[in-house]
Amino acid sequence: MLQLIYISTATPAMREPELTRILSASRRNNARDGISGLLFFNGRRFLQALEGPAAVVETAIARIKADDRHAAVVTLSRREVDTREFGDWAMASLGAGEAAGQAAIDRVDALTIDASPSVRAQFTSFARLQSA
């Protein structure tokens, strides 16, 4: 199973209604395709982990790269995993206004409890930067 983590910058057109649409479409598509993951949007950047069958993860990242709401999509990690680190659900999310400070860090810690130390560190560092 492929696990891919990327970061991207939201284009200026990205607003809360767009984030809601992205989450809705992602949950629907990921449930259909057998992808799990975590999406963290801090109001400016997306940090996302996708995991599932390699072909569908590749299709999902191609769709994200083609999406004009994302700019500068950079793959941070790409590796094969034996088991899902983000459970069997389609997508968890933590948006810009949902939690701040230690609450954001605590939530990320809870959502990444089964992730490898390096994956956990990526999301925790992102949450800490958001909270600074």
C-alpha cells in the first residue's frame, strides 16, 4: 500500500466554502477508492497524507496537482506501508479555525497516534507552526 504525504499552498480563491467542498469531495472519492488519510489546512497551506492502493493514490495526487485551488504541490514523503496508519476512515481534517494552540497540537497527536514517528512529526510540526 502506498502512503504519500504532500504540502501545497492554497490559491487566493480558497475560502471556507471551498474547503467544505474539498472535504466533501475527498471523503466521497476516498471512500469509493479505498484511500484513508489526514488533511490539515491552516488557512494558507494544505498538509495531507493519503494511503491506499498505489494506483488510486497516484490518481488522487494527479487530481490534486491539476486542481487550481492548489499551488506548489510538493511531495514530502512517499513510501510503501504494510498497514494503514490513518485507520479505515476516508478522511480526517483539521481546518484553520477549528483548533488553535495546544488544542491543535493535541488533536493532531490524537489523529496521528498510529502513524510512524516521522509522519507524526511532520503533522505535529505543522500544527506547532500554525499555533505560533
